[in-house]
Amino acid sequence: MKKVLEKLYETNNLTKEELIFVLENIDESAKADLFQLAQATLEKTYGRRLFVRGLLEFTNYCKNNCMYCGIRRDNKNVERYRLGKDEILLSLDKGYELGYKTFVLQGGEDSFFTDDILLDLIKEIKKRYKDVALTLSIGERSFESYEKYYIAGADRFLLRHEVANPYIYNELHPGLSFQNRVDCLYNLKKIGYQAGAGFIVGLPGETNEVLAENLLFLKQLEPAMVGIGPFIPHPDTPLKNETIGSVDKTIVLLALIRLLLPEVLLPATTALNTLCTNGLERGLQAGANVVMLNLSPIYVREKYEIYKNKDSKDIHELNTVEQKASSVGFRVDMGRGDNINFRRI
Ligand code: SAM
């Protein structure tokens, strides 16, 4: 195990067999070594800085029916909402006043938000907050649409690949195709976005081999950002009785991702924090360096329920985040926190 981990640290790569070997056999002492190597790798790229993002969940309408997701189309128990332009800007104003320099606009796949509506919004945001990076997370759209949003000023785009196994992907995403997801990710990269991929840990049907495929997919794509989090079964979905994803495994995977992609921006995600009170600290100790705090209006938060008891920290909870970060030797960085390899073209 020691030799394989050293190889990973030296070369930032492993074969599929080696990744499976690590996932199958890692014990507590090897985990400590792995986390140390992940931290040493982060020291060389971003240092011990934690980047904060303001997350606005602007619509929970979704035309998709992902089997795990609480805001899937067929869930009739969700009270649907979408925020208007004024409400969006008001929320972002609050974030800006508090010093946030990255806003993430996330939502279900909501065709109410046409290209024209989105372009108007993107331009307004970039005019209003000149020094802010804007991230979109709105699902699959055409190359032409992605390109228009980029030209209008969007900087980054989060689109998790969810699971890099076409059979499992297609089973869990009725009406969608893995190939289209992958094409979208490559399109985003080609256009110039800082693109983010990622996967859910512990989906039904997942094996260590599938996890190794997820890791190698990321290695090949080389995204600017990666988001992973444990699967949390939602009671109003077809996967309600499935087993919850493992926090421990998620933390090991975070460390492996840091070592495979030293320059990636890697959040300790809300799903991780939901299952584990010290998810942020454990994530940071395994190579994560980003956290997203919620700036959605309070009255919509419960409605954006992709899983139950979602523990998203409020943008005002920066103090708590700062304390948690400093308890593991990190300091909060309020800058844009771009990927170190990216310059806007
Ligand atoms: N619609 C956009 C998209 O498809 O990229 C963004 C919104 S989607 C709700 C955000 C992410 O939530 C998904 O990429 C998925 O990984 C995650 N998610 C949804 N349901 C989940 C669950 N039950 N457990 C863990 N993660 C979940």
C-alpha cells in the first residue's frame, strides 16, 4: 500500500487496478498516510487556503427525473419556486456586501429560464459586480447556449458526471444519456469555462471498480473543479430504501482526487456536511479547499430539498467556517479563487 501511495504522490496517477487495490485495502494507518500526502500536494498548489463561494438555488423546477434527486420531475410533494431577477440580485447584493467574490447560480433544469432570460441575468450580474466570478450549474444545454453564456460573462460551470459508468448512469437518469453528459463537459472546457465534474458516492450498483472508473474519468477530463458527495436517499424518490453513501469513503476519495489532480478546486460539499458535523474539517484534512455557503432567500431553502436535512451553511456563518478552518490550519480566502491554470480568453 505504501508503495502505491508513494507512486500516486510522485506521479499523480495510478492504474485502474491500483486504484481498486487502494479502495479495497486501505486501513486506518494507510488513510493517515494518504491524507498527509493529499495535504502536502495541496500545500504545493493553493496552500492552506479555503475558498468560499456564495450559492444561490434559484429554481427547483426540473424537467429531469433523476432517480435519487428530491426535486425530480415526478416528485409531487415539492413546492416549486423560481426566483425573479430582482430577488436574485437582492440576494447577490447581500453576498457582495459580505465580501463574497464568487456566486454560484444553481437550479433544476428549468426551461422557463430561456437563453434570453439567462443572458440578461448574466450580463446584469457581471455589470453590477465587476470583480466577481460567476458559476452556473443549470444542467445540460447546447454548445451554442453554453457559448453565449460564456461570452456574456459566465466564468465557470458545474456539471457533475454523477457516475462514469454508462449502464448505471442511464438507469439512474431516465431520458438522459451518459454520452451527452460527457459531451457537455468537453464542450464547456472547449469554450473556455472552468468546468467542474464530479460524482455521487454510494449510488446503488456502485462498486470499487465503478469508483475507480469515476476517478480515471476525472483524470482524463482534467476539470478545473470537482464536486463529490455521499448519496443521501430521499423519501420521495424511487431510491428511498437504498443505503446511504459512506462519509469515510467520500473522504478517502477526496484525497485520491487531490493527488490525481493537484490543481483542482475541491469542495467539502453540503452532502458531506449534512452527514457529518465535522465534514468540513475532515474534508480539508483530506485535500479539499472550497466551501459553498447558501445565499438563497430563507423561505425557499427547504424547497430546494435534493435530500432531507440538508445542512447548508448560511453566508452569514463565515465566522463558524473560519473557526472550523483554522482548527485544522487553514485560513479563509475571500478572493475569486480561480483555478491556477485558468485565464479568461
Ligand atoms: N440540475 C443541475 C445539474 O444537473 O447539474 C444542478 C442541480 S442538481 C440538484 C445538483 C447535484 O445534486 C447533482 O449533480 C447531484 O449530484 C446532487 N444530488 C441530487 N440528489 C442527491 C442525493 N439524493 N444525494 C446526494 N447528492 C444528490
